Amino acid sequence: MARRLIVGLTGASGTIYGIRLIEVLADNTDFEIHLTISEACARVLAEEVGVQIDLDNFSATDLIGRDTSNVIYYHPDDIGASIASGSFRTLGMVIVPCSMGTVASVAMGLSRNLVQRAADVCLKERRRLVLVVRETPLSTIHLENMLKLSQAGAVILPAMPAFYHFPDTIEDQINFVVSKALDQFGIDVRLVRRWKENDRA
């Protein structure tokens, strides 16, 4: 059986990280990508990267430019979706990008959409929850909410590209963040040169 990973995209800047993560896994039949996208994210996608999606009639082609059989999409209002239940076993969930509104809602135990509910399920089932947060500067409220989630077992993974892999392009920086997120699930996609490694896939 393919390994299941829940991917949530929310309305923070940095939607390109989510797009790239889905691109990387989309052609790997070892994985099922269980995807849900918030309404705010749909707007950011249009304004930030010029990607138009219809949450009611979603196609992976609209998001990553090609169709794929291993992306399973759920509407953000579908609270009865499989990923809203703890009995649906997964590797966990990555929210990329993760808005501070989503951070606050998950920290408070709210489930106002499917992204938040799926995250809540991961916490209660003690599954890996990775939040690729994207905001700067951070307020005290943001920091307190992230601390609360970290104490509850979530991984706070800010979208902070590094430079030790000698990036040449923005794509190199995007790949770095995507690699760090997938590392949390033991998924090695060989997108960047790791520290002290001489080769690059």
C-alpha cells in the first residue's frame, strides 16, 4: 500500500513551497498525497503565483501543470473526509505554507476547516505534524502559539532557506525548504546538496 501523507495549503505567502512539494511527490507511486487547500490559499495562489484553482472543481493540473493519480483532493469544507478521522492511518501531515491564522486555530483546538481538523487529528493521534510557517516579523502571540504547538508535539519548521548548499537560483532555495519538510517524514528526495556531501542528485 502506498504511504499516505496529508498536505495542507493555507493562505500565507510562500505557496510555491506547497506547489513544489506536491510536484516532487506527484510522480512517486510510493506515496498518496491527501491534499486540502483553504479558501484563503486559493486567493494567495492567484495573487502570488498566478495559479487559478477552483476549490469546488479542483484538478491537480491547475496546481502543478499535470494530472497525477496519486493526489487525492478534499474540499476544505468536507469535515467528513477520511483525513478528518483518526482511524484513517497516515504518516502525518505537513501544512505548507502555514499561516499564523492556521497556527492559532490549531493551537486553540479549533476545526473551522478541513486543514485545521486534519491537523488536530494528527496531534491527538500523536502523528507527525509539520508546520512550515511563513510570517515575519513574529509577534509574541505568534511565538506563544507556536510554542504551544511544539509542546503538543508539532514540528515548527519556518520557511528559512539556507546558504551552505550554495544555491544558484530561487528554485534551489525552494527545494531546500521542501527537502527539510520531507526529511521530517523520512522522505529523502535528493533535491539539494546536504552538508558535507559532495554529490548532488
